[in-house]
Amino acid sequence: MATEAMERTPSATDEKSFDVKEETRYCVNGDIETSTREDETDENVVLQNEREIATHVISVDDDPSLNPWTLRAFFIGIGLSAFGGSLAQIYYFKPQTILVSLMFLGIISYIIGFAMETFIPRHGLLRYLNPGPFNKKENAFIIIMSSAAANSALGTEVLAVQRLYYNITPNAGSSIFLLFSSQLLGYGIGGLMRGILLYPSKMLYPGVLPLLSMFDALYRDGIEARRRLKVFYFVFTVIFIWEIFPEWIFPLLTGLSIFCLAVPNNAAVSRVFGGSNGNEGLGLLSICFDWQLSSFIGYILCMVVFVGIFYNNIWESQNFPFLAQLLFYENGTVYNQTLIMNSNYEVDPTLVAEQGLPFYAGTWIINLLSTNLMTYAAAWTWMNMDTLRSWRANFDWKFWQHSGKREVPANTEDLDPHYREMLKYPDTPNSWYLLTFVLSFIVGLVVIYKTNSTLPWWGFVIAGPLGHCLYAITGLILSIQTLVQMIAGYLHNGRPMANMFFVLYSYNAVNQATLLLRDLKIAQYAKLPPRAAFTAQIIGTLLGAVLNYVLMNSIIDNQREILLSVEGTNIWSGQQPQSYNSQAIAWGGLAHELFSTGQRYQWIPLSYLIGLVAPLPFWIIHRYWPKLRMDYYYTPIICSYIGWLCVGINSSILSYFVVAFVSQWWLRTRYPRWFMKYNYLVGAALDGGTQVMVFILSFAVQGAAGTSHLFPEWWGANQGGNYDRCLYL
């Protein structure tokens, strides 16, 4: 079920819950599940803060005798890293961006490890692959390595844009080192900041709690947990077989729309109700039977705003496709960016005057506006003087003096309990992270001059610190990308290529730092020694980057025309490199002409200021009329969802909300025991079965490494148009 919903107030898996003989009574109060344990105190457990959640939802216990440094752990970790890195790059070129499931990686690594423990003999050379019982720390080591690999490196986006839109193919050596430096630069910075962003209890990282809760169930109650895995095997097998149908045989199941079937030749119906193909329409009331494609106020606002913008012809929207990420001439044809650049890939004002300024699709402008509104609306949620004072007080400015040998404080009561258990292991010295940062910095500085980046050395130097400062202000990762693009556009005006590289070494460094800290939090909760976690992260990141590069080149070689098209298909789409390139041209090449005061898109940068005051009406209403509960309306989320449907396959949205409601409210409140035992297990099986089948089909029939083989055309596979049979525009 929806694995993103991680906030659980009650304790469902604290240390007592591992005793299967113990009776547990669950109480439901509204939509908040609480639990009552019938022991001698009849204690009602209602968790109130981060520390209580971290110590009750997952176990604090540690067994120092468990060894993560086994050949088995490296063998499984490298294998799953190869799978995750390849799958992440495949999904990068899909119409719907999906992340490789952490829960699936956790469960499949446990299954493989347990199978190796059971079937591989413990004598001869094979004994190195089965040194004993598969343990929790091996599992954590594998997950951290494979999750580090299972992300599409942003550097491949830069390389893809160069190949698709600039006809530049950097040599393999420069490309690989570009990926290495951009991926590891943020690791170095994040590692140096772990004293304030990782160790305290308030740094909860709720997204990893279900994974660690599952760990506790698997290793503290192994026999019962293995019974539950039968459910995983069943669901995994069913969804694995089922996905052949919407993905290949019966693609109509990607988006079944009664309206499209009833009125197949109406453009308005296609724009509003269509959604089975990339950039087709808003997918209103479509039903999606494809699990991989599967808030509300923002969603409704998004539809209203998109339709209003288009049919009122604001920004001349009707001249362009309803949903698109490309730049266009005023007559609606795709803008040829090579005609406005000189031989140094810099924008020439004379050539711009001849070609005219480009246009965005109206819905894409709304997406940019909503992202900017969210950016500073979110800053209200946590940015205050107390937070700044806490950061200044806890950061060790003399990080280079930290050896990694930690002394246990005399009074450890105020320490995070998980961190206190980790004090027995040598920490990763700050010098390791500093060396990672320095090497990545030097390599990156060399690479920008070897890959036609047009980014000057001083731009590279300020890119990383700027990204982290913006993240510190906003508290959101995704929202800073457009802000970085805007700043880079004014710093390096007329240089779209420099804009891409600036974003790579600023926004991506922040993103990698947060991923490193997330994985280190998994290590802290699982009591994996810090140096083992560091090793796993470095290996996974480097292996994943190489596989990202190989798959990127293979997919571009075989699907180039589809990646350049506006709509793409329901299998492949160039929406991500398209948007990255368009933003680089608009901001990097034409920032003054398009976005400055008095220009066509002046409200895009001004929306940052509007975002600062957007939460105030909700705050004022709640201040004077608290019974209206306006504090439940989180302004940044509403703002971000206003532009939600600007890209991809939108037929999944109705199914998305139905599954979220059933899983996270109805099951959680009406059947809490079932929810606690099976919800995340079933969710991992659905994600895993789908992703394995997508991986197989991508290479077997969908053209990831060669010619694609579409299923023969029939009523359920309309290969000549949109699969939901809406009008192809």
C-alpha cells in the first residue's frame, strides 16, 4: 500500500510487541490509532514526540556480535545495486517518475540472504558465501549499498540533454567522472553536518521507520515473520504476472476512461479526461489498473486552474499543446534552440531577435508558479531564531580535528537512545568525508572544462554552498531547483549550458547530502557500524553512477525520437530532460528577456514573494476562529499540488487517492492489527513485483537495449494513438 505515508502516532512495534503471547488492544480515536497493552499497568501508549516515536516504533536493542563485513553481504549488495541502479535509470525515461522501493530492497535482500543461509553449504570455498545465520546488520549493509545505487544521478540528465539537444557526446571518461564528482560532493558536505542533521532524536526521518519496524519483526520474531512472508510471496507473484497486461498486452488498463470510449474524437474530452499516455490530459475519473502509477484540495485546484488557463488563452496557451515541457515558437512549433546559440553554446542576442522569444505551455507556467509559491510558504514551517541558534551551537566547526574515536559522555540520559548504542563503535572520521568532498571538488573543477560546460571556475565554487544555504532557508529539496536555476540565470546570463552544470553541483549536492543522511539514519536505527555504512554508500554510489551512464546511452540510442517528442508513449518519455533543457534555455539564456519585471513571465520569480504571505490567511483564520481547524491545511502542499498534473500519465490519480484512503485511513483505523502486520509488507510486494516485471519488459520487448516489440494491435492495445482511445492531439 502507500509506502510514503510514514507518520504513525502509536506504538505498534515496540519491544514488547515481539512477544507473540502478549495481548494487544488497539483503540481508534478519529483517524488516529492508539494502542493499549494489557499488562499490570494497563498503560495507554500515545506517542507525543520524535524521541518517543523513535524508541517505541523501533527497537533500541543492539547485538555487537553481529558481523556486517561478510562476502555474502557484498555479493547480495552489489547484485541489488546493479538491479536498482539500472531500474532507476529506466524509470528516469518513463512518463511517470517512480523511485525504487526501499521496502522491496529490504525484503528481497532478506529473502536472498535467508536462502543463501539455508541452501549453501558451510564448507569448502562456498562457506564464504554462508558464514552463518543471515543477520540484521548484513541486511542493513545491503540496503544502504543498493539504495545508494538506486537513484538516477542528475549528472545523467545533463549528459542526456547534451546528447539530445546539443548533439554533444562527451567521452566516457569525462562523463563517468562527472557523475562521480556530482554524486559524491554532497556526500562530503552531508557527512560533515551529521552532528546536527543525524544524531539528535528530533531528526526522525519518518520515511525509514516502516523499514526498520519490518527489520525488528524479521529478526526478533523470525518464525512468525517468515509466516507473514507467505503473503509477500503471494502478492509479489500475482502483481508480477498482472503487470504484463497493462505494461504490454493490454495497455488500455493503464487508463480506462468511460468518457474517452464514449466520445473518442473530442479534443476537450481528451485534455480533461484522457491520461493513459504521457502529456495526454488530466485523467479526470480515469481508472488505472497499473500499480506502478498508483493533496486532494491541490489536485482539484490544479484541474480548475489548468482548464481555466488553457480555455481563456492566457499566455497564448491554446497555441501550444495542453501539457508540454518544451519551448515553442508563437505558432506552436517546437523552438529550435540551436538557431539562437553561437559556436560556444552561448545565446546570441542578434539571433534571438531573428527567431523571437520562446513560449512555455500555459500549464507548465502554472507548475513553475506553484513550485515557487511552495518554496517560501514552506520556510514558515521551521525557519526561526531558535533553529538557527541550535544549528550554531551544535555544529563542530573544527571538523578536521575529529578522529572518529568517541568518548561516552558522563551523562547520556539526554542523548538519543539509538545514538547512545552507537557510541560503542568507532565513528567515521570527519577527515574521510572531508577527503570525499575535496576529491569530488577537484575532479568536478577539471570536468567542467572537459565537457563544454561554459561554467567558469568561480561559478562552480559558489554552486555547492549556495544550494545548501537555500535548502537551509526553505527546508525543502525539490523546491530549490527552480530557485537555483533563476539565480544561475542572472549570474551566468546567456549561458544555458552553464546553468545546467550550476544546478548539477548545487541542487544535486543537496539532494545527495539528504540521501546520505537518510541512509546513515537507517544505519543508526539498525546499529550498523558507521564505517560499514560509509563503505556501503560509496560502493553503491559509484556502481550506480556507472550503470546509470550505460543505461542512459542505451535508451537514448534506441528511443531518441520518442524522447524528443512532446507526448512520448506510455512506456518512454523525455519529459525530464525536456524540462531540464527548457529551464536551462529560458533561465540560463534568456532570463532578462523572459522573467525580469515587465516581461512576459515576470510573475514566476515574483511568486516567491507571494509564497511568503500565502500561509497568512490560514493562520489569521485559525487564530480567531480555531474551530474551523485551518491549521490542518498545509499551505506548501496545497501550493505544490496546484501544478501537479503538468506532466506524465495522469490516469492514475483517482486510483492513487482511493488506495491512499483505503490503506492509510480505512485499514489503519478499522483493522489496525492487519495494518500493522501486513500493510507495508503488501506495499513492498506490490512495488517489488511491478518493478521486477518492468525491469524485464524494458529489456525484453520495450527497447531499453535494442528494438522495441509492441504487442500486436487489438482493441485493448491501440498502438496508433492514445491507449484510452481519446483523441490524439
